[in-house]
Amino acid sequence: MSLYGRDDETWEQLTEAGLKFLIERARLRKTTSYTELNTALERRTQISGFDFGRQDERAAMGYLLGRIVEQNRPASGLMISALVIYLDGNDAGSGFYSLAADLGLLPRKPSARQKEEFWVGQLNGLYDHYSPRAGVPTLSEQHAERE
């Protein structure tokens, strides 16, 4: 089956490469842009990137991010696409909030404050979940274990 001009195998490759890239960003406690993600996908898969000048290609990127969230959410409990923001933006795109509503994580018409609090919560959760120190006891916890 072909969706947005890409076959199932291509979507699998893009999903895997995109998820790996976003986990790397989460470990660094950094967001990324759609442009940077697109460049990373091209470099890692050798598959032509998305043309953001076309509406159908922007929708295809949204579809890819939905696939990545679907694959990652059982492990993280979070929406890893929260890491992807507009180049000069300071929060996630409208598709992020729409997917969150579809998943029952946000109301259908959230206020600006609800959206911001949800997005920041997702980011912080991702940073904590993927922190290289996740699961490693702090020095004070290690000290307490010895006593």
C-alpha cells in the first residue's frame, strides 16, 4: 500500500530512523525542528525528504510523527513528537495537539494554557525518561543505601 507516495517499507525505515533521532534529542534534553528532523531522516535513510512547500508533504510528516508516537508511547508513556517544533517556534505544531486530543490526553478545544502545560509536561517527561541518568541513583541515594 502506498500512502503519501511512500510504500510500507519506506514508512518503516522513516519511523525507525525518526524515533532513534528523537530519542537522541531527548537524551540531550533538546528539541528539534521539522527541518532538522527532515535532514536527519534524509541522511540516515537515504530516502528523499519531505517538501514542506507542499501541503500533502507537510501532512506526510505529520503522519510520520503519529507513527513514531504510536511506536514509542507504550515504552515512554509520552508523546515523543513533543520534541519537534517549528524552526522559529517555541512549542509543538497543531498536529501534536490534535493527536493528543485524539488520544484523550487533551480536550478537543484546549485553552492556550492547557496546551502549553501539556506540552511542557511532555517535554519534561521525555527528558526525564531518556536522561542518561534515569535509573541511576543520585549520590545521596547511593550514600543512604550504604548506611
